[in-house]
Amino acid sequence: MRILGIESSCDETAASVVENGRVILSNVIASQADEHRQYGGVVPELASRRHCENILWVVKQALSDAGLTIDGIDGIAVTYAPGLIGALLVGVSFAKGLAMMTGKPLIPVHHTEGHAAANYLAHHALEPPYLGIIVSGGHTRIAEVLDYTTFRTVGKTRDDAAGECFDKCARAMGFPYPGGVHVDEAAQRGDASAFRLPKTKMDGNPYDFSFSGLKTYVVNYLHNAGQRGEPVNTDDLAAALQQEIARTVTDKTIAAAKALGYHTVALSGGVSANSGVRNALSAACEQNGFAFYMPPAALCGDNAAMIAAQGYYNYLAGITADESLNAVASKELRGEAAQTPA
Ligand code: KG4
Ligand code: ZN
């Protein structure tokens, strides 16, 4: 079964054809990052306009790269939530029109669930149940993936996502948008022990995250040093920041896996490209005897192959949409609201 995936939740217009949820036949991504860079972050209005300009050729390219016409597609999967509403609406409207015109099933996909599915494309042995840790620019959460379409959130960020923390700290360090990758590069040159960053303490669910305190500390530190005219070794600061984020993600994921009895852990989301997070979590999983999966770099960030992969499993589970499908800016995972631990 071949699913066409469409993704437009942020600043990537993407389309992909995936066979049986596991094999990528094409994967086209039109990134707008160069344009948003001059504003220091994504400008939502601009993102919507670019999606509108790009969506048709991106979908056409995905079909032609796969050696197919629309007749060879069995379903149209689209990211409908969460994300920038104007950006999501472009993909959703396009997918609805295409589904109506062709009579193919329309399959709604939650962006975060899509990130988790990126691992199915690279690791054919990975099957639920497992513990997912999804770390991106908008989300940070640990979730039990009970089956391909049933998720139970174990913990999530109470404020900023890890990617937001990376990006805002990167901006204060003088790196261009999106800054996470530049922090990663600088961290390779730095000495993490040169800085003592504050450790976040939280009451309640021990698997929840909070990154706003760390972000504020680093931004204020750089601001104050700048006002005093004091130089800052950004390589060392980047290394300390990366180490702290990697440690937090790793400690909480391992603790959750132990508490819930999981022996398989899968990392995904844009921040899963971070070398510190990848190394720390894979080493900790190995130490504990857990199987560990993470996507290759090309499937960490936003793409439509992961949407098509999750779309395949949604379709098998009977999750399709009719013409009333709408974009939703903020949406919990399937089953999350009822099942999140108190
Ligand atoms: O999943 P994604 O592409 O978009 C969202 O769904 O949010 O994640 C983007 C985030 C950005 O914050 C970006 O800076 C971060 O992933 N990111 C990284 C790295 N590569 C991307 N953060 C740290 N280190 C990296 N190597
Ligand atoms: Zn994403």
C-alpha cells in the first residue's frame, strides 16, 4: 500500500511516498529556513504564503520521484495538528482537495506521532510496544507507544521544548536560526565543565520536563556579560548547555523505561539530530541493556515520509477523515488527555 504524505506544519513544505509504512519511495522537502533566518525565527504569515506557492510542485515532485502518478497512490496522509495554523491549513486544504478529486482516503496525522514513525522507516525491526522520547522545536515528551496508533504520555514539557531552549540560547550566542545545530557544532569544541548551569527542580510528575529556567539563565548570562563587556567562551557554554539538555532527556527517559518495564527506547524529533542527546541516550540504553533506536539525520527534522509512515498505520486502524477535517494548532496525542498520569 502506497501512501502520499503531506507536511506543512512549520517552515518545511514536504511530500513523500512511502510503501507499507516502511519503505521510502520519494521524500521531497522545500525548506524555508533561509528566508526566515533574516528574521531570527519563523514568521507564520510568510510560512503560509510559501507553503501555498510550494505545495503543488512539491507533491508533483514526490510522485514523479516515486515513478508514480496519483493513480498509484492508495491514501493521502496529511499533518493536521499541531503547528502554525495558517501553515497547517495549506497542507490540509490541499490534501482535502486531492482526496475529493481522486476519491482516495484522507488520513489525518498528528505531527508528533509522525516524528515517532520516522524510526519505522529506518529500523524495520522496531515494532510497538516501546517507550518513545520525542524531542523537537515545539514538543518534548516521553510516551508509551502501546501500538502503532495508541500513545500514552508519560511526561512532557511544562513550558519550553528542548529545541526552543537550544534555539533561543543559540540566538543569544549570536548563531543564526535555527540555532540548535550551531550549538551542537560549537559544543564539539567546548569544555562543558567550564560552566555550572542550574539544574531544574520540579514537583509532581518526575517525567515532566521544564527547559525555560535553563533558557532564561543562559540568555540572561549572555546579556549581563555583554553589558559588562566581558567575553564569553560560547564553545564552552554550548557544551555545558548541550550536556545539561542531553542529561535531562537521558535521565528521565531511562527512569521512565525502568519504572514502566520497557526494554526498547526510540528517540525522534528534530533535536534527535543532536550529537549530545544521541550519544548520551544511546550509551545509557546500552548500559541498561535496552534496545535503542533513533532516526538517521535526514529523518530527524520535519519531513513527509514520517507522516506517510504514520498515515499507513492510521489507515490500517481505520483512522481516516472526511471533508470536515480542519487544522488544529494544539492537540494532544491520541488518548493522551484521559491517560496522562496525575
Ligand atoms: O522536529 P523539528 O524539525 O520541528 C518541530 O517539530 O519543532 O525540530 C526542530 C528543532 C529546532 O529547534 C532545531 O534547532 C532543533 O530541532 N535541532 C537541533 C539540531 N538539529 C535540529 N537541536 C540541537 N542540535 C541539533 N543538531
Ligand atoms: Zn517536527
